[in-house]
Amino acid sequence: MQHAIVALTTATTPTPTPTNEVDPDLVTPGVWGFVITALVAVAVIFLVWDMMRRIRRGRVRADIQEELDAEEQAARAASATEVDDESIDPDDEPGRRGGTPPRG
């Protein structure tokens, strides 16, 4: 068995010699290959263009949302400041919120 394996691995196989030349029309992509490649390239360009448009829209929407959130937070801070400015001192001037009512 070992002799058969050694004989098969050491045996040289003859290299075939070409009998005729290869037809260049059979090994080149031709017109159809160019058309298909061009269509794939156009499809990729449209997909990238659409993706960039969607990314741009998302960024603009995120920026607008951040501005709205900042305005809302500023409004809440302003209303909280107004509440904090109200007097809670009982000896404060009468008529203000938290102040003592006028005596009379």
C-alpha cells in the first residue's frame, strides 16, 4: 500500500500543450459584461445618494429635537425660578404670595 502511495505522489503528470489558440471573445466579458457592470455601478450610486439623504434628514431632525428640548428645559427653568423668587417670608410685604395678609 505504501509503495502505491509513493508511486502516485512521485509520478509526474505530463503538462498538456495547447493545440490551438483561445478565442478572445470567449474569455472577455463583452458588451453584456460592460452593461451589467454599468447597471450595478448606477444602482450603487443611487443607493449611496439615498443613504446620504436619509442620514442628512436624521441629523436635521435630531438638531431640531435638541433645540426644542433646550427651549422646553429653559422654559421649565424660568418657571422654576419664578416660583423660587416668590417670597415665603411671613414678615415680607403684604399682598405678595407667601406674605402676611394685610391687617385691618
